[in-house]
Amino acid sequence: MNSDHISLHNKQFEPYLTADQLATAIGAVAARLNQDYAGQQPIFVSVLNGSFMFTADLLKAVTLDCEVCFIRVASYEGTSTTGKVKEVLGLTEELAGRPVIILEDIVDTGHTMRMLLETLGAQKPASLEVATLFLKPDCLQHPLEIRYVGLSIPNDFIVAMALIMTAWGATTPMCIKQSEKGASCWLAKIRWRP
């Protein structure tokens, strides 16, 4: 694959992480969760839309008796964070007394995660942790303890878990990064032109 041929919304991208590298990172997070939550029944709270593929792949490797639910929040306009988080779709599950793990594809500024930790923590779960595929430590604007991190990455604009569609119709999951600097991560389906 020629990196000059990956284009999305008039921006040029290059391969960043392969499907195997993503699977290895996700597998390592799952192994830690399986060990740390053995004998418990955690509830995973997946943050839509970005984390749905991470959640699906992670839960394939989680061997725990668990539950998953979804919450939708937004803090981005285009490719920049607004710094303000708006809850779009609420949580209906009871979290009191239960171990809760928030699943996010990427934690960059920490605005969303700080709000979620405060909001979900108010429901008095037995424990509240975060598992993320990507962490941008140089971008964090809030002190957060994130226990489960797949990969720490620099502050590059990336498309996490992208499905690269080849000219032959096959898809290849991978992570791509924009050729120029940015500060966000999002999910997309793009076409690769060989």
C-alpha cells in the first residue's frame, strides 16, 4: 500500500499501525482485565461512536462474565475539541455497587473522560476504571489515572481502527495518521486507491 494514496476529506494519511499491532495491544488490555476482574462481573460502558470497534474486539478477548452498554457523548466539532462535553445518549443500566470499566478508543484532552468519571462516579459503582486503545499523554489537560492503555501515542491526527477498502472490495483494518499534526481521533471508512 502506497501511503500517498490514502485520502480522506481532502487530507492525506499514511499507515500508522497494522491490524496485527492493534490486535496485540487490544489483547494485552483484555489479558489485564481478565486477571484484575477474575471472579467479578464488570459492566463495560462503551463510548460511542469511536469505541465501538475497540469494544467489539476487546470483548472477544475478555473471558469474564460481564455486561456491556453504550453511552454517547460529544466534545468535537470537525477535527477540534470544543472543550465542552455534551451527553447525547444516556445510560440506563444501574451501576451502584458494580465494577465499571469505561471503554474509549482514544483519550486525548481528557475532557470527555473527566466528565464521564464524574457522572458515572456519582452512581457509586464498586470501582470505576478506564480502558482505552490510545492515550495521548502530551495532549491531556486534566490529571487522569488511566489504568488500561493499549498504546501511548504522540499528538498526531489519527483515524483509529479504520477499515481501508481496497480497489478489489476487501477491507483491511488498520490505524492511519494524517501527514500533518492534529489533535483528534475518529472512526471512518475510507477507500484506498492503488
